[in-house]
Amino acid sequence: MAAARHAVTASAVTGDDLEAEGERYLYGNGVAENCGRARKSLLAAAQRSNAKAQNVLGTMYATGHCATRDLPTAYRWFGRSLHKDPGNTRIEQDLKVLWNQMTPEEQKLALRGER
């Protein structure tokens, strides 16, 4: 029976499913924490334009949890998330806080990826 559940085709897995799986592994909710698996699932969800996954990736890079702390990369992920979820005041605030934490060089790097 378990094998049948895993036989679902990759195309049947939604961005929401991948995002939820990523967060489970990121925080160890019901499974052992596994940063690699979390990142893989979240990236797959983000590539399917899942705003929540993009936001979680931004948080990972902003905090350094399960990713190397990289503020320009975090800024770009938050920006993508806001693009998919315009008007989300929490993401807008996260972007402002992050911008103020970055050096001028990091700000240039953050904007370079937004083209």
C-alpha cells in the first residue's frame, strides 16, 4: 500500500505539496530534519511559482537556517514571492528590513538578479 502512494507521477505533485514537504523537513515536523531534502522540495515548489516556498527560501537565506546566509539571494526570493503575492505587507516589510541590513555591494547584487 505504501508503494502505491509513492507511485504517483511527479506531475501530479503540486507546488503546495512540495512546499509542505519542504517545511516538514526544514523544521523536522513529523520527520527528521533534513536540510538537503527541504531545500530540494522548496526549490521545486518555487520553480512552480509557489509564493510560500519562495518566501520560505528567502527566510532560509536571510537567517542561514539550512542554507548559507546570503542576503542578496534572500532579497531576490522575497521579491519573487511578493511578485506572486502582491500586496502582502509582511513580505514587503521583510524586504525593507533586509534591504537595510545589506551593504551597498549586497544591494547591487540583490538588484542584479531582478532583471
